[in-house]
Amino acid sequence: MIDFEASRLTGAEIALRDEVREFLAAARRENRFSVGLGINAEANTEFSREVARRGWVGMVVPKEYGGPGRSAVDRFVVAEEMLAAGAPISAHWVGDRQTAQILLRFGTEEQKRRFLPAIVRGEVWFCLGMSEPGSGSDLASVRTRATRTADGWLVTGQKVWTSGAHYADFAVTLCRTSAEEKHAGLSQLIVDLRADGVTIRPIRLLNGFHHFNEVYFDDVFVPDDMVLGEIGDGWRQVTSELAHERSGPDRFMSVVPVLELVYTALAETSPSEETERLIGLVTARYWTLRNLSLSIARALDRGETPAVEAALVKDISTQFENDVIEILRELVADDLDPSAGGLRSLLADAVVTAPTFTLRGGTNEVLRTVIAKHLTRTSRST
């Protein structure tokens, strides 16, 4: 059984939403950022620091570690507005969405006091060292190995599709610390990307955009105090992260800025009945996915780990994003032109970026396997 509980924003959450909207409207009027495709847009570290100064990065971090100690739903509200506005949030995204939560749950006291205040202030950027050539979404098959030394670990291997590694300071890296066991042989290390032996090479999209990377580790030394959690517990830790990684509004709101531009253009014409039907269909599906995602945020605030629900949301959301792009291409009569600016340019970027939506955070095929296994187990137990 997979369950989603209906939820609405409270008065305080709506007030936060309005505050974020006002900030973003002013920032757009003053041209403090260029509208892009959410976490797919080019990183803007200064904008991320400005957001951090307002207390909107690392929102769930408790006050004892420099954060505001707010809820997962508060973070959802901020993320939703940022994505709808096309704000450049990719610099702080991984640390905000994922690394802060995993440090709070599994990090040592020293790690929490070192990294959490820096994440909250927008002073340090993280990326995720998970996928590998030949492994993809099958994280249990990773081959990057960490070999024990006297006072730490030597990491050797390769990661691929590593978002933001070219500007990140650290990579939370899944490594094989034992060759004897598939799942129990995995551990997570916090790797300094400026360390000797780290090589980062860009993977560029067809439009030349640099978001993904290959990361090579050649006997990179990682001290013992940069082990995240327990040695051999990496599989459990990684799977606990996935509820954060897969369930958020970033999985269905990447192309909302394009939809807004199309809607504005259509409002100046007399759209056909079929056009109105398509816009209505897209809007209704957005609202449904938004409510599913909000339900998971509520569950996270209750201390739950809704990994299967997150897999379902990620699967249907990223497929939906691709559907939206195809609908918008039908509605936009002009040829797409990356150099034209405005709608034609942003839609062109969306078309090129679309194939990555169903790859990041687990392919649809892997996610459906996770969901099917869960449903099979629960049906047998009833």
C-alpha cells in the first residue's frame, strides 16, 4: 500500500510563501538573476548567498547548528516559489535538500558543527558522488573503492553525472569499503574536491551547458573524521536520503517558467478551445503532483522515511515534465532558437535538458522496480 495524506498550507506557511514571492518579484524587476530551469539553471553563488542571508537555505537545520530550525514544509514552500520563478538555486540545492539532512541524521558532532553552519550561510557547496559508469541507478553495484590506511582512506574510482562538481567544495561519495558484501560493503565519505588526485571533467549538453561532470579519484586521501556515519552502513544511509532527493517540487516544476511565458503569450491572443484544454490539463496535473509532494514533506516532518512514496512521485513527475515540454512545443508556433532569448530560448533549453529529468535520482525503470517490490510485499502481508 502507498498512502498520501491530503494537506493544505497553514496561515504561517502562506505568509512565508508571500514573503518569498515578494523577494523574487523584486529580484526579477532588478535583473538580479536570469530566469532558468530551476536546478538545471547555471549556478549563481551570489544569489544563493543572498537567499541564505534571508534564512532560506538549510531551513531544517536546528538553531544549535546555526540554522533556523524550520520544517520540511517551510523548505517546500520556499523551493516551490524559487522553482516557479526560475531562480538560479543549483549552487546551494544539494546541500540544502540533502546533505544537511544526512549530516543531521548520521554525521558526527564535529561534522555537524563544521558543515551545517556553513551550508546555512551559503559558504560551502556540496555534490553527490553516487552514479558510476555501468552502474547508473543501481547504487549497490558501485565500484569506487576506499582502501584503509593508518589514519584514513584512499579512494580510487570514477563517478559520472555528478551535478555541480565543478563548483562544489565537497562530494558525499558512496564507496566500496569491502569487496565481500554487496550492500554491507558500502560506506559514505565526505571527499574534498580540491584534494590531490581529484580530476573533474565536464559533460556538456547539446547546447553546451555545463551541469554534469565526470569525477575521477586517484588514491585520494580522506581522513577518518570525514567518514559519514558508520563504515558498512552506506547503503542504509543512501536509501534514507532518497525520500529527500526524489520527492520535492524540483521533480515536476523545472519547466514552470516556460509554461508561464507560454501562458502570457497566449493571454494576448484568442486561444482555441483545444489550447485552453491543454493548458487546463497541465495545470490540473501540476496541482495533483504538488499535493503528493507536499504530503511527503509533511511525512518527513513527522519523522517518517517515505522512500517508496518518493520513488512514485519522482517517476510520474519527471515523465510529466517531458509531457509538458511536448505540449508546449505544440503550442509555440515559432521555431526554437537557443540564441533568441525569452520563450524560444528557454523552451529550446528545456527540450535539450528534458532527457536528464528521468535519469537523475534514479531512472524510471529502477523506480518502478522499487515500487513494484513494495506493492508485492505489502499485498502478500495482507
